[in-house]
Amino acid sequence: MQKIINQCSFYVLVVAIAVVLLGTGCQTYTATKKPTTVVWETGSASIAADQLGKKADACDPNHMVVWHLEAGTAYRAAGDVTNSNRHLNDAAKQMDKFEDQAKIRPVNEFIAFISNQQNLPYEGRGYDKIMLYTYKALN
């Protein structure tokens, strides 16, 4: 009887772990509004640029591209072309590093499978590079 109870406990534990792992894939970024987003939406470009610039300079390489693109765009909107170009150049450098890597990385794909696609690094898309160089030309 004790053996059956132990087996049932083991199966319940395995099912609970599976539910937790599969449930993490349902998380989204839209669950909470970031304070920077609120400032950006209210039209305070210079304040948003400063906040985004600090976030871009302090972030890890997995999220560097998106933060530097945002900071470069915000600085451009605020009229600070020097900082805009700096952040756009940093984003371009990181995109180039990602382009030099293999397109399919099994470890990253496995992590995304068991957790969430948004845990993968944002490598930038073709249109991101087009807009990046367009903004740099306009600056």
C-alpha cells in the first residue's frame, strides 16, 4: 500500500512540474506597463530617452538590440542626434554579432520550447536594420 502511495505522489509531482513548465509559455510582456512606456506615450521624449538610454546601457546582450533601438529612436525624437547615433550604432553592432552566429541554436530552441519564445534574444529583423540606417541617415 505504501508503494502505491509513493508512486501516486511521484506522478502527481511530475504532472505538477509539467503544468508549471508549460504554463510559463503563456506569459506576455503586455501584462504590466513599464513606466518608460507611459512617459513615452505622454509625449515626454527627452525623459523617455534618458530612461531608455540608461536601460539600454545596463541591459544584458540578449535584450540589447531592442533597448538600443528604442533609445536611439527616443533620442532622435528628443533632438539629441549624438546619443541617437550612439545607441543605433550599438544596436547595429549587436545585430551584426547575431548574424555571424548559427541561425538555429538547439539550446536556445529548447529553452524557448520549455518556457517562452520571449526568453530568446531579440536579434533584430530586416526591417529593424532598414529603419536603423534610415534614422542614422536622417540624423
